[in-house]
Amino acid sequence: MTARRVDLAPDADIAAVAATYPGEDLVLVICPGRDGVAQAMVEAVIAPLAIAAAPDARINAVIPAEGAEQEAIAAAVAYLAAAHAVTGQLLSVGI
């Protein structure tokens, strides 16, 4: 089973979004645009969400920098989607 890519807007509630896909492996793409505190909070919630979803599902995230190339983001998503033993991880992509 491959993971579903979910692109999150800067104002998205990450926990609410993850809750709409119960039992599904997710790779969350956390789009830039949050202030520093909001970004830190979003990054900090990935591991607890992954723990709550386990063992039925995996939750990982890709954090693209401003100006990150779409190909690099897609490659990071593909890696996390295919890495069946990986959960609760963040991959930063870009400059």
C-alpha cells in the first residue's frame, strides 16, 4: 500500500486533516507560509500523530523551503511513501 500525499495549506489544522484519513498511510506536504512558532508546532505534532496512528497507518511529512523544486518535493514524497518501516519522520527539501 502506498501512502496518500496530502498538501497542507499554511492555515490548515494538521491534526484535523490527519483525522480525515483514518487507517491510511499519509505523507503530509507542509507548505510554507506559517510564522516560526506555528511552523514549530506543526513539525512537533508529526511524531505524536504517527504514534496515535500506529500500527494501522504511518504518518510522515515533507517540509519544502520557499522555492523548493517540485521534482525534489515529489522525490521526498515518493521515498516516504515507499519506506514502509518509516513513520513519524520529517524531510526538509529545498534551499
